[in-house]
Amino acid sequence: MNPFKGRHFQRDIILWAVRWYCKYGIFYPEMKEKLA
């Protein structure tokens, strides 16, 4: 079973986002603000 099947993003992008969330507790709006 592939947990990434049918997702809108590539596997690497999903894993990158999960790592950032676990490490820094950053949600998407906060991350978007920091990267802008």
C-alpha cells in the first residue's frame, strides 16, 4: 500500500512539509510568511 497514492503533491514535498511541522511546529500560513 502506498500512502502517497492519489495525493496532489509529490512524495518529497509531503515529507519535507511533515519534517518542518514536526521540527518547528510551523503551519502553512506561517511558513509562507517566513519564506516570502
